Amino acid sequence: MDVRAQSTAGYYAAPRSRAWLSALWEDKQRFRRVLMIGGVAVVAVVALSAWLSAGRYVGTDDSYVRAAKLMVSPDISGLVKTVDVHEGQHVKQGQVLFTIDPHPFEIAVANTKAALDAARLDVLSSESAYQSLVAQVAAQQSQVKLAQSTYNRYLALAHSNAIAPQTLDQAHMTLTSAQANLAAVQQNATTQLDKILGNPNLPPERAPAYMQAKAAYDEAQRQLSHTVVRAPFEGDVAEVDSLQPGTLVISALSSFSTTSAVGLVSNSNLWIEANMKETDLTHVRVGQPVDVTVDTYPDQTWKCHVDAISRASASAFSALPSENASSNWVKVVQRIPLRVVCDTKPSDPPLRAGMSAVVSIDTGMRRWSRILAGQ
């Protein structure tokens, strides 16, 4: 084919190529618009789906590990004799922590025991004294009866002028004296009977004086037993370095403060205290599952559950509650304490009181379920 033929064929082929390219360009523009609109739609659908499916978990990082802890201090005062534990030692319930010098308390027990025995003897003596007075009353009644008979005989003889008037007066005086003595002895017997509660055979254990002495003896025995201070629950010892033999321990009951004591932290009675926002508690219920992570062990997750939800906010127990009566009041979201209990395993890392934690509560309520429920 010559050059003219080739140029003629190219002339007629060029419009077809331009038309194809133009169609391809329009298809690309249409495809781009479809991609743009479709992409936005997909993103919107995914975002809406994610938003509707979210809201199931609520949580907070304002959470801390708590444990049962106690400053173990006796209710008696005395000098520390021995310290039987050291810092960080694990102790069982009932194990001896430290002892107080028992000698002063042993003396007190001996004194109260002597007073108790004396009270018992007093009761027995009062019963014997009453029995003696009863015998005196009987004897004095015989004297009154004799004096009355003598006076009656003298009175009959006096009517016939067989005796002198002085003899009758003497018999009357003897009768009057005997009656007065009888009244006095009867009064003493009544008083003595009242001391033994009206029971001539009263057991000493029921007498008020004996019971008072027994109470003092029991209190002395109790204080003596408290010279040995034991762990009230199982845990780890803390704050024991300040307690040394010879330290004077002042009773918390008398000073209203613990001057010396042994700290005890439980290693079994542990929980998480989570301060939740009040707006996050809408669907939180007791028993719901909780995932807990502790800052000390970032790769460890504890499976827990909601144990209790406080009836009051943290600020409700503040010594200086906020005043909201002013006109410039600003609403602040309150924090509600929530107690989380974990099911720990022996292989889990040890949790210590005061550790920071993060809680995530599975409420089981997504936003779409709330919308369907009309909430």
C-alpha cells in the first residue's frame, strides 16, 4: 500500500479511536463517581453499624484494688514483751503477732480472785448469821412468853392484894423489856435475810456481791488473755517495725488512737473499687461480667463481676459537701463507687491494696437494642 492509502486509512481510523477514548473517559468518570458515592455510603453504613453495635461496654480507669486491712492493737495498756512476726510475713488466723507483759494482769487476777472468795464467804457468813438470829428470836419469844405468864399471875394476885404493887410493876417492866428485845432481834433477822435476797439457803453464786466480784474476776481474766495478741484473719503483716520489745502500748479504748500496732492486710478478701460516672450506670446491674486489668500487670486480665453498687455518690460522704444554692452553680457529673469481685486463681499474679486498675463492664446492651426498647 502506498503512502496515500495509509494516510487515508489513518484518517478514517482516528475518529473511531477518539470515540473509544472518549467513551472510556466517560466510563472512568462514571466509575469514579460510583466509587466516591459508594465509598461514602459504605463508610456511613459501617460507621452507623459500629455506632449502633457499640455502647455495650462501660468502664473507668478511676479504679483501685482494695483489701481488708486492720491495725491490730490490743484493748489493754502495757509493755510489749515479744514481737513474734516480721514485715511481710504471711500469718494464719489466730497466729500470735506480739505479746504484752502479763505480770501486772496476773496480779490483778489474783486480787479479784481473792475478792471473789471473800464475797463467797460473806454470803455464807450472812446465812449463818441469819440462822443464829432465828434461834435468838425463838429464845426471846420464850422469854416474852415467860414474862407474860409471870405478869398475868402477879396481876391476879394484885387484884386480891396478895402481893405488893412494886412486884407487879417489876413483872410488867420485865415483860416490856422482853418484848422490846424480841422486836430488835426480829428486825436484825429481817435485815440479815434481806442481804441474802430472802432465801436462807441462797447459793453464793446468786448473791449480788458475789456476782460483782465475779464480773471483776472475769474482766481481769479477759485482760490477761488479751496480753497475747493474735491475727484476727489470714493475711500479710505490715507496719511492724515500729513495735519493739519494751514499747508502751496504750489501749485504743482509753486513748482513742493506736499508739503502737501491727498492720495486717488480707490476701484473700480483695475487691476492686471503681468510681463510675453516674451517666455510665444506666444499664449496669449486679452480677454483670467485668474485665479488669491492673497497671502493674498490663498483660493480665481478671474475670470479675459486679458485686455491689453504692447507694450514694462519693461526695455524699464528704466532710464538706458542696453547696449548690448559689446562682453560679455548675453541674458536675458525680462518681458512684462500684464494688467488683474477681475470681482469682493460684497462678494469678498477687494483687496488692492500692494498685491502680481499669475496669470494663459488659452490660449486654447495645445502642440498637436500646433504640428498639425505646430508651
